[in-house]
Amino acid sequence: MSKWTPARVTFATAALVAGAAVCVLVANSASAAGSGPSAAPRLPAIPYSDGPGHGYPVNSHGQSYGSSADAPAHGGEPDLIAAIATNGMHGYVKRADLQSPQPKNPEEAVAMTKANAGKTKTVPVYDQEGQGVIGEFVMGGGSSTG
């Protein structure tokens, strides 16, 4: 039979305290998630888009909005894409403002890349309703690799 030394007692006490802390955290998480009696009231449902921005919330003008990182695939971006304006304001750029002519072949792609190297394009940043301009977003400015 092993002896209980002060070091073992301290370790056992620390293990019990850590275990109790984990139990409290799990209990608090379950309560915060809505499974406890003091669960917060649920927020009203947000309408979602069935169009190209499928799965995104929709503003009062019928435009989907959100992060392009949440797009299921290229082309599935919302109408208004989350962006941070040069003034630090968080808002949305219109997907249509980000689009540019597509090359018809690899040679044209190389030529377009070289022609646009170092150039920037500035587009407005809108509020969530896509109406009020709250800043601007600057794209480009990179250099050609060829």
C-alpha cells in the first residue's frame, strides 16, 4: 500500500478541483445553449435566400448578405459581401461591383493580368440594406508574376 505524501495529496486535490471546474463549465454551457430552465428567449427567425446567395440572410430589399467565406462554391456568394472599408467601418460590397470581364483563353488571361498589375479598383461599401454608402473598399494593387 502506498503512502499519501504531501505531494500526492496536493496532486489529488488539484485533480478534484479541475474536475469540478470542468463540471461547472459543462453545466453553464448547457444552460447557455437553451437546455436549462433559465434559457434566454429565442430571437425571431431571419429570412434566408433561395437564390444565388442561398443560405444567407436577406435584407428588406431582398438582397442576400454575408461573408463570401461561407459560400458553398464559387458563384454562391451573397448579393452583398462582407468587407471592411478603408475607414475601418464594417459593411458590404455589391457582388456585381467586384466582378470584372473574364478572359476567353489563357493568353488573354496573361495579358489582362499584366495590364492590371499594380492598378487598384475602388468600390463603395454599403450598410446591410445595400443603400447607404459608409466607405470604400480598394481592390488590387498587386504586381504581375510574369
